[in-house]
Amino acid sequence: MRTRGKQSDVPPPDSPWSEIVPGLWMGGHEFRVPPGQVEFAVVRDQFDLVLTLLRLPGHGPDPGVEHHVWPIPDGPLDGTQLAGVIRLAQTACDALDDGREVLVRCYHGYNRSGLVVAHALVRRGHSGDEAIRLIRARRSPWALHNELFVEYLRTGLATARLLEELTE
């Protein structure tokens, strides 16, 4: 399954991960360091829970760190993939309720991680548009530049999932 397309016009973020709300972080596998070089973001034990939407070997986390992997494309998602996104967002919310530090990551930490983080924020009382604005302000203006994911959030992931399953 192809999970990442070529996006050479999308710049890497300035940091490996960003805190969106207390305890909930969003990040990727690479980031930009001055003077414009790219460095790999490797998770060790900085977080209690890591939710990975694109797994690259050697990027962590360390053994003993709870790690859930659900690879999805940065494109249209089917009902099963959307169900996984919903489950990961619930897992993030449960961990936050327990006072744990959570990282949700994909390649740059823009779209796939943004979808999970935004859905977690919606579950915690934000509107879809509020969640999108917050993520873009805290992570990057490039966050959630995948308009399909924005539409999923505005529709509601549970509704989007049902609509996808009807077309399958």
C-alpha cells in the first residue's frame, strides 16, 4: 500500500513535534534545521504513547514505550481506515485522561497525524474548524493541507466512515 505521495512543494516542519494541547503532540519523521537541512526525527522515550500512521524503520520509539501503528494513505480513506483513525483518537483521549504524554506522527506531521489529533480534539469538545485552526497555529500552516481530510473533519469521521462503507 502506498501511504505517501511525492510532495516536494511541501516544506518539512521546523520542529520534530509540536504540542497542540497539553500532553497531545503532533509530529513526523523529518524536520528542517538551519540552514535548511533536513534531519530525521527519532522518538526515544519522550512520550508515554506513540501513535504512528506511517512507520519508518529506525525512528523509534524505544522498547517499553506503548506504540500503536495504523498505516494509512495521505489520500482517500476507506471505512476500515477511518475506523482505525477513530480508534487511535480514542486511544489518545484515554491516555490524556490518564495524564500521559501522547505523540501522533506521520511523515511530516501535517495530514494523517492532523486527522487523528483533530478528531481527538473534537471528542474533547472542539468543533472541527476549531481543531483545524488550533493545529495549524501550533504545528504549521501546512498542517491539514489535505482538503479531503478537512472535509472528513467537517462532516464528522463517523459520518464519513458510514458514507465510505456505503460506497464500498
